[in-house]
Amino acid sequence: MTSRAEQRIVDGSAWRDFCRALEKAGDSILRPGTPTDVFDRAEGIRYLTRLLRAGLESQIESSDPCHPRFFQLSNDTIKIGNDNPDNIYHNCNISGRYDYLIRGTRGTVPYLSFGTKAGSYDRDAEMRPTGQIDARRMQVEPDGRFEILVSRKQQAGNWLPMEESSESIIVRQTFDEREGATPAHYEIECLNPDEREHADALDPLALEAALGRATSFVTQTSNLFIDWMGLYEKHLNQLPSDDQDRCQRAGGDANIHYHQSYWMLDPDQALVIETDRIPAVGTWNFQLSNYWMESLDYRHHRIHINQATAAYEPDGSLRIVVAHRDPGPRYPNWLDTCRHDRGGMLFRWIGCGDDHPPVRTRVVRLSELAAGTR
């Protein structure tokens, strides 16, 4: 006898309800207070399609914790939560019920970290930290190979802790300059999977629930970062330290101190960002994003800058200029707004310990910069 769940797959009800839920998920970009111009709304629609791609990859193609694989929840065409243009991100769905082994090669990327997370964007819009290890604390063979044990019980060597509630791993590879750098490569296996025949095949009766989680991912993720932009609007065009605990609960890296905000500029305005000094340890970067907290198109435009790509003042201080057009050679750290008049922005101190110099901002007339009066 055919079960109700089987019948919903066979007669198309599961698909039709998925499409209806996806239509409802799009209401997030129509919320009061979101931009109403055609450019930002079009980007919002594209954002929804990107979130759906990420949700389907996570919940259908890469969801089995007994057969884990690294995939990209964020990349150069899927952008979430002020994604870092200097990063290669990888995600992996796991479970605290099992143990895992990661094997890889270190490469030459300056910063490499692995973090286990509890919670899920599709359910509670959180990825709380449950353990972390980075390359500075890892044992790596002379030829660059490494292994990491992922478990609740402490292990000798490279150990990535997790808890019973752990559900995922986030990997961050952070570059200074990508040209000439060798990315790290890695793969993962479950050491004690369930004994299930054909467990790596599609389970028809699990598909509808997975589709539901994918649409929930679109809804929860889009609403989460629209909420954040509402918070950041209270300190428009400023860059105070963000709520670090909130950043960590959303999947942030424990070695990063976040300055996060909302920028908005008229056509003849520029945002000047300054800090008096750079910490002796660690690195930094700064980026521009659109209203939906997607990094702007760094494939074709200069929308981010870091310790290796910036020009410094003679006294070692840093000045970055955000403007709709190039203010001239006096300001080499110009970032392009790419036709946007508003969006998110993020300054990161990465691996700097407790040394987080304040980041100042001021809005000036672009003509004043061009004339050298600012």
C-alpha cells in the first residue's frame, strides 16, 4: 500500500508545495524598510535565487552526515552575510553522533581555520561555535600534509572539538593576494557511519523534508541579515565594533574581530575610513556589500582591500576612500561602489589577538577630496 508521503511524491504535491513555500520566502525582500528602487529589488530577487542554490546544495546534495563532503555555501556567485572576498569558504554537514577524519594539504594560503558549528540557518538562523582549530596550531608534515580528527572526545594531535549538538563545519581560507598562492585542499570521511544499505542513495521519503529545509534556509537567511541591516542603520556610515557574540552565533570565526555597519552616500559624497595603526600580529581586510549583505562583484571591481593590497600613509596609518568615482591618485585605497548608493560594510581584524584599534569614519564631499582639502 502506498503511504501518504509516497503519494505526495508520485502525484507532484511535494513539488507544488515546495514552489508555494518558495514564493512565500520571497516576501522577505518586500519587508517594510527594504529598498524599493528597481536596482536593489532586482539584486534582492537574484539574492533569493542564490540562497536557493545554496539551500538545495546543503539540504539535498550534501546533507548526509554519514557520507560528508565539503561544498561551498558561499562563493563568488553565492553571497551570504558580508561574505569575505579574500576567502575560499567550504561547509560540511556532520553530526555530533559520529567521528570524522579530515585529510589535506596545507598549501600556502596565509590563514586556514576549521570550525564546528551547532544550529542551522534553515531552522534557527544560527551556527553557534562548538570548536575551532587553525593552521597556526596544527601539526603539518614537511610536505604539507595534515590530518584532523573531529570528535566530541579529545584526541592527540590535530583535534577539532565538537559537541553532541554540532551539525556542520565551516572552513575559511583567507588570502592576502591570490596570485601565486596555493589553496589548501582537504576531504573528509565519517569514521563510524551507520550500517545502512545504499545509505548514499536518494531516500524518496526524505526528499520533501529536504525541500522544506531548503526553502526555510532562503526565508531564515534573508530575514536574518535584513534584521542586521536594521541594526546597522542606527550607526550609518560608522564602523563601531560589532556585537562579537552575535557574529559568532551566526557562524563567525573566533579569531576575527568584526566592525560591521551600513553605508549610504549621495553621488557627490565619499566615505573616508581611517585607523591610526595596524597591529603587529595578524592581518585585516575591509569590504563593501549591497543592501542584502552580499559582497559587491569583486571579480570585476575593486570593492575590498587588505593588508597586502593597501597603500599606507608615511606614519603607518591607513586611509580608505569609498566613493562613486575615483577621487584621484592622492587616494590609492579607493573602493568602487559599483552603482550602489547604500549597502553593508565590514572591517575585520584577523588573528590580531586582543589588539583591535578603533576604526574612524567621516563623510566628505568628493570635490573636496579631489581638491586635496580633505
